[in-house]
Amino acid sequence: MNDAPHGDEHHDDWDWDAARVRELEQRRGRWQVRAYTTAAVHTDSGDVAGFTDLLIVDRPSTAAQEDTGVLAQHRGHRLGLAIKAANLLVLREQEPRITRVMTWNAEENRHMRAVNEQLGFRVSTRWVDLSLKL
């Protein structure tokens, strides 16, 4: 996610490892948040090449599409589309009451915006993020 297009806005890099992922899963469990995650693993290396995450929180019919990321060396093969579509199919099977999925992207991330459009997502709102350098 650190190299996903996000415009000129500075952001700190995120450092994720297995321990941090497990901590996040435990925290979500305490908060009673259900997560559906699909990951693609590169066969030769065993590395996670891409992932996507959907969250079910306290809204009766709406899920939140969280992060979708594909490592730079695996981009350009429609992996983001494949894992996001697979995760949406699992959501439909496991959570039939969910009829809406909300997501967001940086305007500059044209590849993920194209994936979302192919899956049927439509722009409903535009946000502006502001930051202050201290």
C-alpha cells in the first residue's frame, strides 16, 4: 500500500508483518467487526502478492471495502480485480443481508478506480483530505 498512487500528499509508510496483522485481527474481534479477506499468494516465493479486505460493522445492509493492495511486481495482471471479485462473492454468500458496499480511492489511483468501475461501483461522494505539516 505504501506505493499506491495518492497524489502529492505525503504519508508515512506502513510497516506490516504477521504479528501486526494478527494484532489487527484480534482488535477487530474485540470490536465485533467481521472481516472478509482474500489474498493471492505467489506460488514460487510463497509471498502474498495481493490482498483485499471487507468489513462488516454496525450497519445492517452496508459493508465497507477497506484496503486492496497488489505488490508492484505483480501489477498489470488483473490480480486486484480477481481478488476483489472473489471477496465480493464470498461476502454475497456469507452475508446475504448486505446489499451495498462502500469503498474509496485516491483520484490519482486510476487503476483501482478502473477495477471498482468494472465491478459496478459508482462515485457517490468526493472527499477532500487536508493535512498540516507541523
